[in-house]
Amino acid sequence: MTEPRPLTLETPAEHPFAEFVRILGKGKRGARGLTREEARAAMTLLLEGKVEDTQLGAFLMLLRHKEESAEELAGFTEALRAHLQAPSIAVDLDWPTYAGKKRHLPWYLLAAKCLAGNGVRILMHGGGAHTAGRMYSEQLLELLQIPLCRDWAAVGNALDQQQLAFFPLHDWAPQLQRMIDLRNTLGLRSPIHSLARVLNPLGARCGLQSIFHPGYQAVHREASRLLGDHAVVIKGDGGEIEVNPDVISHLYGTTSGDAWDEEWPALSERRHVKPATLQAEHLLAFWRGEVEDSYGEKALIATMALALRGLGQDREQAFATAQSYWDTRNKSI
């Protein structure tokens, strides 16, 4: 009769990503935010697919509860840019569009189209229609003849031919798109919704960002400053890069490492009444000059001025240029 073998207990090795979950979740006194370097390391593991699903959910929600810092956003962005290895394509404006509109039509699309018609090279990117009841850029690309690109080569061609390209996030950063898509599983938006605004994957001359929730605008401006980017951040209508002409707009800018602020007055004495329904065809009719829309015209002119301000013009010059661009647009689509 053989003797039983002695029982040996081996402590399993800790998963490399567990460190980052622990940093964020170690109780009220022990928890802290990630340093820029830690954020870079954590996002690198996420992008390389070396994280368990349970860790991913915990990580995203701990960040969401804490609220992400400028250092974390900068570290995450550095990891993404290094992982992406995007080609060198000249771009004037990086234009993230992830929120969707529900109160007003997406006038920013006409603003971008008009700017592109005047030689401003614009990369737009978005994350799909993830929330019911909103109108997203992706749903209007065909109607407004905005090029939908599925790889970097197509982006380069579209920018050369039409100065405007839309590149879905899931085609160039599918790992981030997966995290955004967890919204309906986790019940909350994750910090990836914010991060997408900072990424500026092609290193555009200026990154435009719209952050709806108060207090986050300055954090995003600081993240872009840390990265050495030129950016303008606003609280855009509905979370999109679109100036609301009915309210005062605060611009949070960073240029050559220096932060700056501007306040633009409201452009209307009274608030416009929001439309009862959002009809995409109204955008097309307005572009062609077949209908009038006071809110829409003020919104898109101001949004073009915002972009031109980001590219170096002062406010007065930017509004004059924007109006000239709009008045002389090619009305055929």
C-alpha cells in the first residue's frame, strides 16, 4: 500500500493587471488615482488583450466612480498612440463625435462640411449609436456625402479629395470600442467616452473637444496640455462639438503648453424653441438654401468660428471668416 503524497499548497501568481485594480479600489484611505506612467502601463495591457473581463469591468467602474484625472487621460492616450502606430497624414482638425444629439439637429456636421469645402482638413471619428433616442453622425454620413473610411489609406484619400473623413473607432481602435459598448452591460458610461475626445490619433494641428459635464472641461484641457497638443475644449450642445448660440460659451484652450480661457457671449437674446422632432432632411434643405433656421445658422457659424479660433484666428476674424465661408458655399451635395 502506497503512502499518500504530502499535500502541497502553491500560491497562484497574481495577474499583472490586478495591481491597477487594487490601486483604484483599495478602500477609502488606501485608494488613489493612477500616475501617468501607471495609466500608460494599464492601457497597454488593455490594448494587448491581456486583461480578464472581470478586471476590465472593475477597472472601468472604479475609474468612473473616482472620475478620471488629467494624468490618467494623458497616460491612456500615450499608450493608445504608441499601440496604434498611425501613418503620417496631415490634418488640421481632430473632430471627435461620440455623444449624439437629442434636442437639436447635428448642425456641427454642416459646419465641418463647410470648413472642408474651404480647404480645412478634418478627421472625424465616432463610436456608434450606443444610446437610444439620439441622432449620431454615423447615421447621416450618406445623406450629407461625408466619406466613411474603414482604413487609414481611405482616410488619406478622403482628406486629399474632400478634406473631410469619418473613421469609426471600431476600425482603428476596436479595443476601445468594446469598452464603450459595455455601457449597456455595466449600466454606466465609462471613462473611455471621455478618453476618445483626447486621442487625436493623427496629431492634428488642433483637437476640438466637447465635454458636457461641468468640471471636466479643465481636466481635458490639462490632459491635452500634458501631451503637448493644441486643443480647444467647450461644453458643446448635447456633448457634441457644437456651440449653443443661446448661452454663453466658455473656451478652454491650450497652445504651446500654455492654457488660456475665453468667454463668448450668447448670440441670441432669447432661447430658441427646440424642434418637436429631428428630421435629418432638414439639414440638407437648409444647406441648399431651401429653408431657413435661425438656431441652425447661428450654431453652425459659431461652430465654424470655434474651429477657426483653434487654428489661430481671433474671435472677430473667425466669425467673419465663418460667415464668408457659409455665404459662398457650394449648395449642391
